[in-house]
Amino acid sequence: MKVGFISLGCNKNLVDTEKTIAIFQKHGHEVVNDEKKAQIIVINTCGFIQSAKEEAISTILEMAAYKEKNCKYLIVMGCLPQRYKEELEKEISEVDLYIKYQEYDTLWEQIENLLTKQNHLENKKKKDSLRNTSSFLEQTDRVISTGANYAYLKIADGCSNYCTYCAIPKIRGPLVSRKMESIIEEAKKLAKNGYKEIILTAQDTTKYGMDLYQKPMLAQLLKRLCEIEGIKWIRFLYAYPETITDELIDVIQKNEKICPYFDIPIQHIADSVLKRMNRKSDGASIRNLITKLRTKLPNVILRTTVMVGFPGETKEDFEELYDFLQEAKFDKLGAFMFSKEEGTPAEKLKEQVHPKTKQSRYRKIMELQQQIVRQNLEQKVGLIYEVMIEGIQQDKKGEVFYVGRSYMDVPEIDGVIYVKSSKKLTPGEFVKCKITKVKDYDLIAEEV
């Protein structure tokens, strides 16, 4: 049958979707990019925050309405069924099969039972276990959907940090690391297939290995990945500050393949807020870490996320955060307003901050960061960077630019570099470029 996929949420979800595509293809089904041609539609959902839940529900309803005329089966998998499977089965009965995240090890068994009209009640009766996704996690067969230049490589799933505002441990369970050999095997496959950039992803990459090896093993994993021929860039996302070790920093210093790029979700800087969030770092350790990274890795790019309006956040707490961001000058920053997530400890905390106050604080942070980004980017003018070409684009005046990224940019999240060149460049090619101008969050460069 013809199958169409919709993947919502994070890059970790995208990897799960890519694995599911491979499973369908292995069993003889054809994957199509147009849902109008699909006999089966599979939606992989996110259920992390309210806006993600709303997007997932909206997409399910849209496809359910579409199914009446065109599609034979509608399947919904992922985080939303993990949290609300029984409610969804009652409320949106047009969906033929809901698959929880914790049921991924029986994913194809359930789908096959549906397609062959066999009774699949036995699957529903299987004892719930948030750790029974191990074989799906170790699976290396997948169909990459991010183009020919880069691929995400999931090294772990779940989280054992238990921040009071976060539903991830409830949805995905505690940290489950992949075996290192499985990761290396998949990375070698990717390199053999021509992928130049590997992006390691997990809910908390710096705690990789804590469950399997009783200590953080990201540094050792990176060293082994650097030995694989064909890979040009390696980067890792979501590095929690308390597990960024000297060993990890030293490995990055010594290996040119590893992009000196840290995505560190600090969430706040005020100790009282960090404590209520059940974060493992305090303000002093975060400040010390940033100083250390910039000292040991002079070209480091630092990205972070912060949350405003957490219950009990005072005016003084916010001002401390604002002043810190002004001082730290992160290269990239995402800000979020606290939202009550069902089933989390923070949902019931007293001293909830007024929505208008949250909006005001969020706006101030984003306005500040806009100025910081502009200042940081202007300092790049005149410098030379190696850029990976990813495509070609024409502006309104008809001028042709090549579009690429440097080590400073994560695909789909950060900016791009528009490159002028008298030569014909091809996607996947690496070229030296001199930055000539800043354009919003992007850079303009000339090949040198």
C-alpha cells in the first residue's frame, strides 16, 4: 500500500519516523510524499507542551476528515498517545490505531494486525513498561528525510533529570542509552552513504551512558566517531551544564571534526528559581562553565534556552536573568513562557505568575537577544569560515546565491550563510568563505 508520513515535534521524533518508514518499506509498502496519494497515513506526534498538543490534535482531526474520502487507515503514534491513548480512542475514533511510545517494540506487529484485520487486543494487554523500547532504539535501518548532507543520530531516549516543569520522563521514561557499538555501526552506515555531518541527539546527550556504563560516556563516543572516515562534522545537541566535563571539553579541543557548538538549556540563572525547577546546576556553576568554555574553546558557539514566568519568579529573579543574558551574550537563544504541564510538580506550585507579566518578561528577553545577535554577527564580518553548501537561491533582483552553513549553525534552527561565487558549487561541497555582510539572523559571504 502507499503510505504517507507526518512527523511533528523534535528531531528525536524525526528519527523515530525515519525508522518507521524503513519498517514499512522493508515490508513492501511504498512511501509517498503526498497524502492525497496515500492509502495509509501515519502521524508521529509530540505531546511535550500545550502548543505541541494542540498542533498534534489539529493535524489528527485534519487527516481524520481527509480519511473519510481518500485514505483507508489512519495511524497515530508517539508522545500524544503515550499520554492520552484512552481519551483519544474515545474522542477521535476515526483513527484506526494509536501506538504509544512505550509500545514501539511491537510497532510493526500492531500495524500488521490492523492491516490484516486480525484481532490486536493482545498487544493492548501487554504489560506497560517504559523501558521496553530498547530494540526500536537500537534499530539502525531508517530512511533519512533531511537531505543528503546531514543526519540526526539518536544516542539515547528518555530523561532522568525530573525537572519539575517537564513531562518528558512521564512520556518517555527514564534515560535509556543506546549501546555504543550500535551507534558506531549506524554512523559508519551514514558515512558510507555520503553523509558529511552527524548530529547526535538525545534529551540530554551529556548523560549518555550513565545507565549502561555507570558514568557519562559522550567523550568516549565522540572520540570513536572521529575515527570514522567520510564524516566531516560531528555535533551534539542538548548538553546539560552539570555534565559538561573537562574531559569532554578536551576531546572537542583535540578533534577538528567536532563542532565547538554547545546547546546548553540553562533555563534560568537565579538560584531560587533553579532550585524550584529541580535543576542540578546553580547560577555560579553556570557562570563558571561559560567562562571555561570560552577560555578553552575561543571559537565556541553557545546556544541556550531560558524560561520566564516560572512559579515564584520575582521581579528580582527576572532582573538577575536579564542582566546575566546581557553579560553572557549567548550566540543563540530561545525563550519560553512557563506553561502548566499536566502531571508535573510545577503544575501545582503556588505563586503562579500572571500571564501579562510572563508576556512582558518574554518580550524583554527577545528584544535584548535580538540586539546581542546583531552585535555578535557583525563581529564575524571580514572573517573566513568553512561553509557546507546545501542549495541555491535567487533573490528578488534575480541575483543567485548559494545557501550554506558553517560549524556555527544547526540546520533548521539557526541561520544560514548566503554565498556568492563565480564558480559552480554543488550541494555537500565545503568552501572557504569571507563574511561580507549581516542580513537579519543570517550572513552574506564571498567564496575565497
